Amino acid sequence: MSKKSKAASAKRKKTLHLWPKVLLLAIFAVFSAAILAFHILPAQITYQEGEVAGKDEFYSGKTVTYDSQLRTALARNEAASHVEQIYVIDESVLPNFIAQIEHDFDAFDKPRNNTVLDTESRLSALRNTLSGDYTDEVLAYILEAGASEMFILRQSLSDAVDSIYTQGVRETNLLKAKEDITALLMEAQLSEEGLAFLLSYLNSLSLATNESFDALATEDAIKKARDAVDMIQVTVKNGEKLLSRGSEITAEQIEALQALGMYSGKPQYTTYVGLLAIVALLTVLLGYYLSYYQPKLFMKDNTLLLLAVIMVLVLLLCRLIALIKFSADAEISAQIGYLLPVAAASMLLAVLLERNLAIFATVILALFTGIICQGNVSFTLVALGGGMAGIISTARLNQRSQFVGASIYIALTNMALIGGWGLLNNQDYPLIGVGLLIGLLNGLLSAILAMGILPFLESVFSVTTVVRLLEFSNSNHPLLKRLMMEAPGTYNHSVLVGNLAEAAADVIGADNLLVRVASYYHDVGKMKRPYFFIENQGLNDNPHDKLQPALSVMILTSHVREGMEMLRNARFPEEIIALVEQHHGTGLLRIFYEKALKQALDSNIVYEEDFRYPYHKPQSKEAALLMLADSTQAAVQALKQASRGQVEEMVRTVIRSKVDDGQLQECPITFQDLQLIEEAFLRVLSGMNHSRLVYPEQVAKEVGGDMLAPLPDRDPAKLATGDSATESLDATGGTADH
């Protein structure tokens, strides 16, 4: 792959790595803005019609009388609703209808009065003249009826039609009009056949309407009714309830709020836009600060998440506290702003992450508290001062009880700022006193919160703090107590390695406490089979004389993996586990490699990689120090009654062998650091002399190897006593564990 391709690939990887962090910062900004936006606007009511009131609202002010447009409109609509629609009657419809009846009856008389035709012909002619369905009996009755009887039928029908049409017949009630005419005919004194004839004749007719809607006249009547209603006025007095909690907001209530100047009409979106812009800008600045000035923290996966969680939690708590109303006096109740525990976040960030980052975050949180407290500068000042005091007071934190002292510093800082601000602004002494008391409580609350949340955050985010490391360094820790009882030689060796590594860490700027604690636990895996290691055995026979080199290597290297498992089960931080995993790197177990070469008939079947530790090389200065201190202590311990010159030569040999073997090429350690490490080792080394042991045979099955034949031509006494030649091999590239 070309350099250009590699650069492009690296750039893509970096971009992909940055996107989750950008997304997390965006989520942090949204959550922060949401918390700050809650209750940010003053007591201006922004309900919409149909919404439910969240609380009771009362009017406070002088009596106000206003013209209610809504109530007036309702009253006028009510008056208009009582105006009936106006219809006009067409006077020409009824005469035309009566004329049609007269014309039809005249036509009926022609077949009746025709004497030339016989009865059957006259009946047929009458049927042809009539429209509709008639029975033979009815037609025979009509044919034989006299003139007077026909007049009665004609007159009865005309009177019924006249009666109904005089009242008016509309398009919508034509059917009812026919039913009404039928009812009038049935009330008349008519024969059964005559009534049947009229009803059949009526059903054959198509009735016409004579009454139509007069839109202009109706509209004029409605206008007059509305104009007759005067403007309705509403009077609101001081203390009158305007809204009831849980009730639905009506248009009349909104009108009242508008008339009283208590309604904004709609939510003030510009306020929220401005708030979001401020939060977004501060979040961008925080991201740039981390990426440019704290790149190591920025590249860690959980740093941003931990930072966001702490800031959001404390910000949410500040918002909740700001809602507390502990006094009817608004000015006194507002002093609750001095209780916002920004210092808790400051201390947590200083302990869990880094002090400079804590300072930057404290400034942002102090600005946020100013927004929460409606822009009151005094609350921002106290939050900033208290947070800085918290950071300073936790600079040398090495036990949780020191949070008590931090609370005192924070409280004193708060009280000094509150008192000074009160005197500067000529506040009343009782008001200043309330502020001082709340400032004192702030210090206590911040310390309690920080002390209570710290263990939880340490565990969840796997953060290794000074306090946590000190707890692990306590000799009463269960693992150390077990190591002391089950493998005392390994325990003593680990303590000595810790002394060496800590001294060297001080001079090269590494984390001395972390490397000391890791040194204490770097060989805890030996507890699983302590009798394999000579420092825990005395003068017993060397069990490795009975094992093939490959199996010895398997046994030797397993203590690292087993130690890591024990530490993980005990919930140790990954930083310590990583140092334990790297403290041998990929070092060569030279004794067993050479032993295998001697035993092999064909040296080509022996691979050097099979005799190296299968772990990572040191990735940090602390891991390199642990490796060097471990090998150096073991090598020097093997020297019996050595002179200072011999010790110096051995230290240089150990360090040079690790460099030559490439074990330090992946960690950020320099040759100048190695020179300082050598000098630090020489200052603390004294007559450390413990033998280093090899391994018994019965553990072969435990590590998954098969029992191999005992080694010939090997002096058990020589290995058991920790022969200096064996240790010299260890120092120049072999292992310090046998």
C-alpha cells in the first residue's frame, strides 16, 4: 500500500472514530438545553385553547373591566338563532290548482252526460278521461252520480286544497301537504265511493309549492336581532382565579388573560433558539478543548460519556433545586440559587478525569446555573467559586474522608462570595444571612453528593482513581492477604518490585501509585500453583527436571492469564489488569528454549515463538517499569554477596536485554527515561536475595499439557538453590519466574 493510501486510510479511521464522539456531544447539548429550557420563561402564560392548565392561576392587580368580544359574539349568535326563516307565498299557485280541479271535473261530466252511448261505453270513456287507478264500483258511482253530488265532491276537494295552500306549501313538505288534504277530505261528509274517488284523483296529481325562502328578508331580520344586543363587559378583581389546575383552557379564559396582560399569545420560540445556540456553542468549545488540549482523554471511549453523565446529572439536580420555594417572600426564596451543587461535578471530574478539564467544565456549568437562575450574576459567581474551591481541595485526594475537608473549603468560599456580593449591593442583613446559611449547606451537599456518587461512577465506567488505587494497595485487601498466606515468597517479591517501580516512576513522570499497585498484584496468578515457584518452596526438588521444556513453558506462562482472571473476578480496573498482562510482554524463556534445542534431534522443529510469553508488549511507561522492575529484582536477588559494581552491571544488563529483545518498542519510553530508571533502581536496590523456582509435574494436566519424560543430565540441586548462572540467563532474555 502506498503512503498516500495509508494516509487516506488513517484519515478515514480517524473520521469514523470521531463520529460517535460528535454524536455524544450533540446528545449532551440537547439534554442540557432541555433541562435549561424547563421553566426558563417568566410567569407569562402561553396555554393554547383546549390545553389543560398545569396549575391554578390567580389575578393580582387592580380591578379591570374589559369588553368581552367572545361573550358578546355568543349573545348575538344566540339572538340570531331565535330568528325564524322568512318565507313568501306565491298567490298564483292556488288559483291555478283550483282551475285544474274545475277543468278536470268538467271533463268528467262529458261521458256522464252522453246519452247516446250505452253504459259500458260511457264507463270506458270515463276511465280514459281519468288519470289514476279507480275501481269499477267507484267509476260506476261517478257515472250515476247526480250533479249536486258531483258539485259536493268538487267543492270538498277545492276547499281542502284552499285550506292547506293558504297556509303555504314548501318544497320540503309536499308529502305532508297531500296528507293534510287527505285528512280534511276524510273529515268531510262524503259517501264511501265519493271519498275513494277523490283520494284516487288526489294521488294522481302532482302538487306544486307556493311558499319559498326569502334570504334577503331573513338576513335583514337576523341583523336586526344581533344589533339589538349590547356589548357585554367583564370585570376581574384582585385575587380572582383565572385558571383551575386540571381544567381545559377555554377561549374566554385566553381572552381574559390577554385583556389582563398575562398572555403571550404563543410560546416564545426565539427564547429557546437563543438558549440552544448558547448551549451548542459551549458544547463545541468543550469538544475543541478536549480534542486539542486533552487528546488522550478525548480518544478514550468512555471519557466523553462520563463527562456528559456527570454534567447532565448535576445540571438536572440544579434545575430541580431551583424550583424549590421555601418562603412566601420571593426575594428570600430566590436565595435557593446558592444551593446549586456545581462543586460536586467539579470534584468528581477532578478526581475521575483531570483537573484542567474539571475547571473548563465548571465554567460551563456556572454559566448554565446563571441561565437557570434567570441571569442572576451572583449565583453564577458562587457556582464558579465553589467549583474552583472543590477542584483545589481534591488536588491531593487520597482517601474518601478528605471530602469532608473539601466541603469546608467550598462552604467558606461560598459564604465569602455571598457575603461580599450582598454588601456590594447593599442587601438587607437578614437576606445576606439566609444566603450565607444556604452557601454553607451547598458545601455539605456538594461533598455528600461527590462522595456518594464516586464509587458508583468508578465501578460503572471502570475509572481508576487515586482513592481506588489506595484501597487496592491496602495490605488487608483479600487478594493480598491470600498472596501473603499462600505464596509468601511471591508476596515479598511483589512488594520489592513495587518499591523499584514506584521510585523509577517518580523520576520519569509515570503514575507511581498505579505501577506500585500493579506490582503488588502482578504475580497473583502464582497462587493457583505456588509450589511451582522457588520463592515459595525452600530447598525442595526442582519439578521441571521431570518435564519437557514445552510443558514447563506452558506452566510458566499460565500464571499471567490466571492472574488476569483472578483480578477480573475481583473487579479490578482494566488499567491494572493491562499492566499485569504486559509485564512479561513476549519475552523468551531462554533456559527452556535452549533445553529444547539440546533435546531435539532436529533443531528445525524447535521454534523460538513457542518459548515466548503469548501476551502484549508493554504499551505504557507503567507497563515498561513493571517489566523492568520485575526482571531486575529477580536478577539482582540471584546475586549472592554481590558488589555494587556487579549490581550495577546486572541492572544495565537487564535493561539492555529488554531493549535488544524489542520489548520496549511499543511504549512511549525514551533512552533518557531508561537512564533515569537505571539510576532509580540502583538507589533503592539492596541485598535482595531469594531463589527462583522451577515447576512440579502434577500440574501438567491442569494447564492442558501431557506429562513428558523427565529431563536427563539436569542437576535438581542447582536449580533448587537458584544458581546465579540460571538467573543470569533470565536477566539476559530469559524468564525471571523459574
